[in-house]
Amino acid sequence: MSQTVEVLKQNLGPSVKRWRLVNRVKQEALALDLGVSQSMISRWESGRTEPEGRERSRLVRIVLARPSTAADKALLELVSASADRVHLVCDLTHRLLAVSPARAREWHAPVSALKGTSLWSFASDGIQEAEHRLDAAGWFEPHAPDIVFQTERADFTAMTIPESRVKITRVPLSDGSYARLVRAVEVAAA
């Protein structure tokens, strides 16, 4: 199974639950829309079972980050113009939405080649470990805390991930989906 599919499998249920809570959609209403039982929605959200086929595709479309309003586009512009090492990805799929020039300088591939594609294949061990701890850290709750973690250097053909402390912030988009703001955190000299 690819790493991207594994992340999607791990995070889809909690992402659906968060989407429902933010958009005030009851499990019963979502179940009716998908043609499944309310208990099936509950099992998906808790991770006891995984949605398959058509239901899985529909759920992914529901929670996929789609920055389309003027406010969302302003966020993309702010990230793209930032002097900081920062980028914005879809919270569920890690699909690149925007990147600052400072972050893009760490990459070997042009931004145009990466925009709209999942960056998960470039995740270092530290990034993967942090991803697997998101649920326990409260990431999928309505008011998630920022998460700070350490990552080691990882060299890929398309980019280099420098050794650094990373801060991720969950950012709600206008349609109830979420993006993830990824920033390098400067460590103060002792």
C-alpha cells in the first residue's frame, strides 16, 4: 500500500467527523446522503471499519481541501508571498496548495511541477511519526492545537527536507474542509 493511501486510510474517519461537526451535519443526515446506516458512519469515524469504493470516494471529495472563495484565495496569496519558510497543503491528502519563495528554494523541482500533487511521498521519518500521532494530540478535534515536531534531513530528487523543527496549524477553509499550514520554527540560541 502506498504511503499516501495509508495516510488517507488513517485520517479519513477523523476528518469526516471533524467536517460533520464544523458543518453541523448529523451522522444520520450523512448516512442518508451516502445510502448507508448511521452506525456505519460511526464505525468509519471511529476507525473500526474503513469505507470502501463509492462511499470512500464520496467521503474524500467531501473533506478534500478546495480553496475557492475570495477568503481562501487570499490565504493562498499570503502563503505564496510570505518571507518565511512555509507551505499550505490539503490536510487529508497533503496535496500542495501554496508555497512561499523561501520554502520553494529548498526544492529542486519547480513549484509548478509539485502544485496540486501530494507531498506525502517526501515525508521524512520525523514527519511520518508526527502524522501517526495527530489523533492522540487532538488534531481532529474542532479546535485543534498546533503541533510542533522535529524532522531530520531527507534528500529527494524533487526536494530537500532540511533538519528542522516544524509547526503545523490546521486552517479551516470556507467550505468546511481543512488545509494544513506547515512552517519552519526557528530555535532560539541558548
